[in-house]
Amino acid sequence: MTFPAWTTRWTSSSPCGFASFVRVVVIRAGSAADAAQIAAVQREGWFAAYRGIIADEIIDRVTAPDDGARVRQSYRTRPWQRMIVAVPDGEDDEDAGIVGYAAFGPETDVLGAPWPHPLSTDGEERRVAELYALYVRPAWWSTGTGRALMDRVLARSAAAGYSSITLWVLRDNQRARRFYERAGFAPDGATNVLTSLAGVLELRYHRDL
């Protein structure tokens, strides 16, 4: 599956209240060639979002710079995964590179099998999709970039025939939980303890498509 590039504009007048000032981004398909930039966005996003929830030394270990090797590996080992990236569409930001990304695809069996999680039955049968990750550089928070990525994930998942979509979010990541709730997600009661991240708790969120 390949995606064209889309241009999305968000302004402070957005009825959902996501964007605080104008930034224009193009959402396009990601590829293994983007791996180093995607990994850099992830590392920045983890430190900004999870500091105080996950110890810095754990974040540093999990996101240690590797020139995108982990991301390239995911392309090889998770062929069902789709990746989209956000890049600025403006002269003032032309050197920013990738400022956000999202990874999504069929639902995985987080509760029934250890990492790397296989697809769930609902995922295999294309009933339930999953948002695996969505990160934006902190300098681009509250610009509509995250919402632009989310809208594209929801649209592509619905177009692929899924009837609903899930995601996992850290219980104590209140900013992310507000973002997902504004996008129509709600907790469905499932929880998971991430033992590899010192036992932090994550919640499953769900919404219909």
C-alpha cells in the first residue's frame, strides 16, 4: 500500500482546539530511508512526554541513537505496519525535516503474547486496527501536526475496511490521553504492565471508525 502526499493546514480557529498557531505540514508515506529521522523524533518525543513517568536512563537506553537501525528493522519484521510522516510545507521550516510520524496497522495481541506481539485474531481478519505510535517533535506540539497524522491514520484504517481502532497509552501521560480523547478514543478497561519499562501501566483506548 502506498500513500500520496497530502497538505493539511490547522489554525487557532480549529473547532477542536488542537492548534494554537498556523503551521502547514505535508503528510506522506514513510519509508526505510526516513528511519534515522523517525528515530530522532521518537527520542525527542519520549524525553518530552515521558520524563517524570519513565526514568531518564531507561528512556535513554530504549531510544539510544542507532542511525535508525531499529526503525529499519521494524520495516523488515512487521510487514503489516504502515508508517506516515509529517514534514513542514513552508520556507521558514524547510530545513526541519520530519517533525512527526505515526505507525499503524492491524491490532496486535498485546495481552496474550509477549513482545514482539503477533497479530490478534481481529487484526488478522481486518476487523480492528491499531495505532502503534504517534510522536511529534516538541517544538511542533500544539500546531495541528499530531491531529493531521491522526486524521490520516483514521481515514486510511477506515478505507482499509477496519470497523474500529485501538491504541495503548501510558496511564500517567495525561497530555496524550487528552489528545486521544479529543480524537474520539475512550478507555475500554484493558490494562497492561510494561515490565521492561520499570512497571509503568498502560491503558487501552478504542474508538469506532
